[in-house]
Amino acid sequence: MLETRYNPKVTEAKWYADWQKKEYFKGIPDSKKKMFSLVIPPPNVTGSLHMGHALNNTLQDILARWHRMKGFSVCWMPGTDHAGIATQNVVERMLSLENKSREELGRENFVKEIWKWKEKSGGTIINQLHRLGASCDWDKERFTMDEGLSIAVREAFVRLYEDDLIYRGDYLVNWCPRCGTAVSDLEVEFEEQQGSLWDIFYPFENEESGLIVSTTRPETMLGDTALAVHPQDERYKKFIGRKLQLPLVGREIPLIADDFVDPEFGSGVVKITPAHDPNDYEAGKRNELPQINILTEDGKINENGGKYQGLDRFEAREKIISDLKNLSFLKQVKDHEHNVGICYRCETIIEPFLSKQWFIRTKPLAEEAIRSVENGKIRIIPKQWENTYFEWMHNIKDWCISRQIWWGHQIPAWYNVETGEVIVSREDITDQNYRRETDVLDTWFSSALWPFSTFGWPKKTPDLDYFYPTSTLVTGFDIIFFWVARMIMAGLKFMDDVPFKDVYIHALVRDEDGQKMSKTRGNVIDPIEIIEESGADSLRFTLTAMAAQGRDVRLSEERIAGYRNFCNKIWNAARFILLNVEKEVETIPESSSLTLADRWILSRANSVTREVEKSLDEYRFNDFASTLYQFIWHEFCDWYIEAVKPNIINDEIDSKSKDILVLVLSQILRLLHPVMPFITEEIWDKLPIKGKKSSIMVSEWPKYDPEFENPDSEEDFSIIIDIVSTIRNLRGELNISPGQEIPCLIKVSNQEHESLILREEETIKRLSKIGSEWSIGTDIQPPKLISSAVIRNMQIFIPLEGLIDIDSETNRLKKQLAETEKTVLALKKKLSNKEFTQKAPKEVIEKNEEKLKDEQNRHEKLSTNLNKLTKTG
RNA sequence: GGGCGGGUAGCUCAGUUGGGAGAGCGGUGCCCUUACAAGGCAUAGGUCGGAGGUUCGAGCCCUCUCCCGCCCACCA
């Protein structure tokens, strides 16, 4: 027996523990079975579950549970990511509360602090995934900095280095002065900001005249080593090669010509600061200009900035502007909107900065990665994201992988203190003459190896052999470049095979303003709170139902409440069934012993099974959810249960409806289990079916069976539904209280309808509350004062003299008549169009002809009834 | 500057080879009918952003256009 009310909290904890105890989540290589594997997009180890995770992991869990039920050997690999900069920032912030800094602690102690923090809070998100119901193989859980994965990272680095795919050198990189590290191009976000454009006067040497230059970053002038104009610019051609004097600094710089200058912009003269601007860097190289770095690692002006040394870059900007103004070098200031690069971790403004960094040569790796998507070895779903992928891969730039932070995989390179010789090695170099590289690797370097490092690579393990390549990757579009593309490159490079066959890209969960939810923005809605309030199944179902391909999920509390009600509905339906069925169901009853309703629901359940399978196959998660929602609520509960109630409650001996109820419920539960694992298991546990599996998790996934398809029953039952709905409608129009019984006459136009109605008489009468006064036939003579409706070539009459208001009844019929007339005219017009009858497919024409006949028939009957009514009046 | 996605009922959104406009929530009316008031029954509400085109037929295909969002890009 089920409790009166579903209690998600108790149920969820109970079954999750049970599943784990029974080791259902375990992924075990089994050559006799088909394989299905997933690797989790590893969440940040210090993070907590947000809605994005909830969506991402719900979808993965659906796929995992679905395949398990289909008999696959399933492995869903879980784990967490060390998230270098992000985690280091978190711990640094914590330390600063105690007035400590990482510099004080020193590298070794600081890293120890992070490990301590990881041990303490690293389990949070994993526990939260348990709450969600994620069926990961937790025994296999990995962490990107654990021993095995560190070996994998080192192996990968060494091999790339040996293959000349890694190099080190001085380059202009994106520098975050707050984090004190270089970041990759991807880690810079651009933000439209309102800034200023300053026009500065650069005088020719020993002359009054000079040139006007526009800049958004005046402080960089300290590092100017030239001015440039377009070689064809008539205004300036004559000055090319002349020297100018750099204001405030006094340095002598040349005017050069370079194609990249846009003569239309500003004055057409541009200052060249090779050490602090990517364009200028390139221009500087082309023209062999000196590079003058004017910044320190923490964003202050360095010794090259003369009297501005020591000032923060923005203080220096203010000071330089005021100095320029005082010395009349500043000619004009204009408002100017422009894109400013900010650090995606701490939102500090990024500076282009000259430094020695490690890079991966990505072009050679990208080629095969592009091919593997082009030739279909990897499918990206929805397909539109392929374009995004190709676009980025075709224009891929070398990847700066070194980070000047402490938390991460330290680069396995050693420098000879004397000679500077570089050794990259799998083993630590202990020779005192060598000093290890202090930089660590970009976090995404280890993430790129995730689909195989987690299975034991570089060792050859049975898991790696069996579960790689993984079946499907489920992830958000925000990390296609960061992660998906790099996994593909790494998989092809190290495993010689793609890391996954399907990539399902889901939408982002946004807040009510359509904003991306993220920790740094602080707009995260806590899924755990929702789980506490409404249960994990409600949350999971909501996210699934809203996960339409290519569209963001805007989560609303209302929506979740709606699907919580759905849980409740399922619970109550199951409660009703279990309350009334005591005997165990053994087999599917013979079709001949079934009622119309029985045959109808079996046929419908069968179709739904097919639809569900198709939806999941195509990653149409929202279709999967709403198909089940509609079927369960509006067919199974609203019609089937209601139709068979008397058989159940009165315990009709001959009725097989109890069996059908249980069997269809069992089918519903199994179809629903991937998305609602807990409530389905709780009900399954109580289901009286002989020989059922002890857990729904290991029960058989329903299969579509053409045997059960029964279009005749579907048609017949839909007639019953129409009749009942029509009578209910008339009752409503007449304001008859739902409890009151009414008389009813049905005039049919054929024998089939008559016998169908007679067979289903009890059901129709009960569901529409018709009393003893009731008759059916082809020659019904209705009394004058009636309320009537026409449907499917039948006329339904409610003879209730006292209740009928002639005016309103007349109006109602007139309205219907007008609608019918309109439809008839439209259909006639369509069918008399020769082009239509010649060119449209036969089925379409027939359908329209039939419709016309129906509508004409309806029209005729409506007008007859109307006439009678008005005559009476 | 390039690319992508979206504009469908009051709100949030489905709508898969072009052929009857849908759901959830909300609204309205009637009902505590023995699974469920987190419920039942009924009902109102849309020129599918705009214009043009292809077609016998367009929410769906093509062109143009107006809004909104996102991604990429070195515009000083």
C-alpha cells in the first residue's frame, strides 16, 4: 500500500542507498553486452551544484538509465576538476580573510592549503549529484589532480613535446594582473565599455608641427616605439621616415608605413606599442621595432616608465592625461565605446603582456579533429553547432597552456641553471643543476584527456579497452571550444580514435532575466533547495520537459510546481490501483477477453512506447517528457481509469481491467524511470506483478510491439470520448450541476455507431451522468424543447424543458451554424479549385472531401434543430 | 565586421519531410463525484514580428526588413 502522500525526501534517500548497495551503477566490461558509456563533464571540485549541472546530469542520467534497462553494459564515469585559477582564487580569498597571502605561505604550503580545502569541500558537489539521482559509477570517481590523471597529464605533455607539438617562447599573451598569470585567448571575455578616445599631439623633432594620434589607452604611450600611417595616405606620405618626439618621455620614434592602418579611423595616424597591443606587436615585428615592456606582472608601471614607475596602470593613465593636458599635448577627448578584455575568472581588465610561455601547436591536431566531424565519426547534436565547431577549428590559434599559478599540474620541464638547456621528462629530474619550471598547465589541458585518462590511460586497462570511445558526451555549448574541441584533438592524438561518437549540446539554464547562471555572477538558484521542496523527480522532469534542442531553459518556480503536481498525479493513480488490486498479475490477458477501453489503452501505451523510444533516440528530451505527461495524465488517468472504475471497485469477476491497469502502469513506470527514478521505483516496489524484477532499474525497457496496435479500438474509443465530452459540454452550457443526472437521446445515422454506443452504454452514461431516461436509435424523435449538439454524424439531445433558455440555446446553435457554414464554404472553394484537385496528393483530397461531407451533414442537422427551436419559440 | 538562435494564446514555451494552430501556468464558470482541491469537468483567448515571393496549399521553404539574445573577430 502506498502512503496517502508521496514523500520524496524519504523515498529518494532510501532508494539511492539501495541502488548503490546493489551495485547497479557499476560499469563492468562485458563482451556479451552492448556498451554504453558517458564521462561526466567534471564539475569544479570546490563548486556546488547549480541548475546547469542539474540539467546536464539529468540528461546524462536519462541516457544511462535508459540504456541499462535496454540491457547495455553502462558506465557513467564521474569525477571533479581541479579548476586551477578558479580554485586558487577561492582559497586565496579565504586566506585573505585571515589576513594571509599565498606569498607569505609559500608555494608548498599554499598548495597544501588548497588540498585541505579540497578534502573538506570537494565532496559537496558529489553528494549533491547523489541527491539528484545520478547513477554514476562512483567507485570509479576521479579527480583531475589525482595520481593516475597526473601521470596521464605528464605522459601527454611529454609526447606532445617529443612530437614538436609543444614549444616555449616569448610572446604577447593575455595577462591578468590580478591572477598574475597568462590566460588563453578563450579565457578572455569581452565587455562593451564606455571609454574615451584621447587625441594626443606628437611633435616632429625640433619643430612646432606634428601629428595627432588617437588612443584609448594613453598610458601605453610610455612603450611607444613608432607611429604608423597607411602607405597610400596622401596626407602623411611625405612624412614617412621622419622622427617624432614622444611626449612626456622624450624618446625619438620614427613614423613608419604599414598596411594595417585604417586611414579612416581618427586622424589616420596610429601609435605603435609592440609590447602591449597585439596589432602593434605584429607591426613591430614586421618593421623590426624595439619592444618596450612598461608593466609589471601586477599591472603597475615598471622602470621603463620613468617618473610613472610604481603607479598602477589606471593611476598612471590619469596622471599621464593630466600631464599631457598641462603641457598642451592633449588636443581632444571624445566618448568612445569599445570592447575591453576581462579575465573570465576574476573580471579584471586583461593586459596584452610580453612573457615567456608554453604553447601547443594546434593546427596539426585540428586537422584530423575537423575531419572526424566532417566524416560523421562524431555527430554533433543539434547539428547547427557543427558550424560553430568548424568555424573555430579552422581558425584555431596556438594554445597558451602555461599558467603562472600554483594550483595545477606543474609543467614537467627542467632548465639547466648554467646553460639554460631544457629537459622535458616523465620522471622528476633531481640533478641539482636543473631547476624545475614553476608554471603549471592550463586546467583544460587535463580536461582534454578526461575521456581516456579516467579509464586508466596511459595504462592499457580493461575499462579503457571496453568503454573507449565513449558513446555520448552531454555538455553545454559554452565549453565547445574549451573542452569538446580539445578532447577531440587529444583523443585522436593519444588514443588514435575519437573520444565519443555523439555530442549532445544542451542549452544553458538561465535565470528569469535570461542571464547565464554562474557563481561569479551570484545569480545561482540552488537545485538542492528545489529538491528539498519538490523532490528530485519534479526538478528532473521540469528540466527535461524544458530541454528543447537549441533553446535556453528559463527556469520558473511555477513550472516546477506544475511538474510536482504531475508526480502527485502519478502517485495518486498508482495509489488507486494498488488500493484495488490485490492479486498478482501473471500474464497479459487474451485480447478477446478485453473491453474496448482495455484494448484502447494497450494500443495507446504501445504507440507511446514507440514515440518515447524515438524521442530518446533523437535526443528530443522535451518530447520524451511531454509525450509521457500527456499520455499519463490525459489518457491513462482521465479516461482509462475513469472508464474501468466500476470493474475495479465492484470487482467484476470477468473483468481483466485490473490486470491491464497494473500492466499499463508498469509500462508507464518503466518509460518514466529514466527521468523520474525515485517515484517510479517506489511504486514499482509495490506493484503486484508476478516475477517482476526486484528493481525497476534492472527491469526491461518496454518495446514497441505491432501486435498491440489497434486502430479500430482507438477509433471506437475516441468516439466514446467525443460523445461524453459533448454531453458534458451541453451540461455546462445548461449550467447543470455536475452531480445532477440528466436525460439524453442520441440519434445515430448508422448501425455501427448504435451498437458501439449500446455496448459502451454504461461507460457513457456514467461518465456524463445520464439518468435512466436515455435512448439511442436511428429514428429518435426528440421533443421540441431540447438542447442539442451534432457530432460525428450523430445528434445528441438533452430534453430538459425547465432548464432550457430558448434565447441562449438559439444563439449557441446560430454561432455553431455560422462556423460550420464558414468551414463548408472554405472546403467547397478548395475542392472546386482544379489546381488543387489535380496537384494535391490523393489522401489530402479525400480527407478534405470527407471533411466537407461531415460539415455539410453537421450543418444540415444544426439548422433542423435550430428551426425546431425557433418554431417553438 | 562575421556567424548563430529567437520573435506563435495574458505569461513561459512546444510545433521533426509544407496539407486540421498546441501544452503548461494564468483567466472564467460549475463541482470537496468514494486515487488525486498539488484535484475534476467545461470554457474563453492567437491576422504564428512585418513585407514580398515560391506553391493548388506556408507558422514551417526563399528574399528583404524590424526588434531581442548569444558567439566569434586585432579596429587604435
